[in-house]
Amino acid sequence: MYRLYSATPSPFARKVRIQLIEKAIPFELITEVPWNADAAVPSVNPLGKVPALVLESGEAIFDSRLINEWIEAKHPSPPLVPQALDDRLAVKRHEVLGDGICDALVLMFFEKSRPPEAFSQPWFDRQLRKVDAGLAELSRLVGDGEWAWGDRFTQADVSVGAALGYLAVRWPDFPWRARHPNLAALSDRLEARPSFAATVPTPQAIRDRVA
């Protein structure tokens, strides 16, 4: 059985959990706070980050995009990435946007966690601009569609849904739902799926904060 190192608020780990559940792949979930000094994830991922997927052979795969690419290649049914090249690239564009938004949100979270004298408003604002622009582009791409891309559930929904879910847990006052009602409607539909309902992100207490 695979072992997945995860953190409860991580949108990147959530992406992998959703994909495993959608494909009915059994796995052992190991929940950690990767920032804490006693976290075990560095023993399987030299970068010390979640998610990390440990295979039955003991080999580990890390980075959510690579993990989900591996899962799709090794467990192709049901398919979450289309075979046609242009369609595949379109789904991957959604994935890059979702991940980029999450990267900026994580940086904003830790910047906000700094003591007031160390906080950089210009740095924070730079990340916020990325979030705003990324959401606007996703809203344009989704349009009035039922899914993030195309006419069925794909890896685009996994990535976009995880990003929107992370916004809800870490930035509940951010007005993205009012600005982009089509994304809000998509998020609501996705969160009703069993794979999303089973992986709702929750905050973690970080004991060993970095300066």
C-alpha cells in the first residue's frame, strides 16, 4: 500500500489525496506539520515538503504535479487527463494556475505570520497581485462551464478546486466568491464530491516557526 505524507491545510497534498480517492487507490495517510523540527517527511523527501508518496518499493515521489502525473500514468482508470495533446495542455494550464495561486497564498500566509517589524507590505502585495490575476484568468477560462475544463471531471478540477478550498481555509475574508461567482459555483459543486468532502482542509498549529 502507498503511504502519503500530508498536512491538513496543504492544497498540494489535497490534490494527491483527491486523485487517489477518485481512482479508488488505497493508501495510508500520514499527517504531519512539515515545518516542525521533528517532522518525518524529510526522511522520505530531501526537500522536506509535503506531499510525498512512498511506493510499495520504498521509493518516494514528491511534488504534487509529479505525483499526480505518476498516478495518472500508473493508474489510468478513470482517466483524469485527456489523451489529445491540445486538451492535455489545456488541463495542465489550469493546474499551473491553481498551483501558482497556492504558492502565492502560502507565501502570504507566512509573511502575515512574521512579527510586525519584519513584515513586508510590498512583498505581501506582490503575492496578492498574483492571486488576483490568477483567479481572474481561471474565471475567464472556466466561463459558464460546469467543469473547470471540458465536459467532465479532470485534473483541472482537482487543481482549481484545491486552490479555491485553500482560499476558504486560510483566507476566509478574501472576497473571491463575490468577484468570481462562476468559480464560487464550481467550488460548491466540487466540494460536494466524495473525494473533496473527505479531504476538507483544516488549519494546523505550527510549533517551530521559521524567522
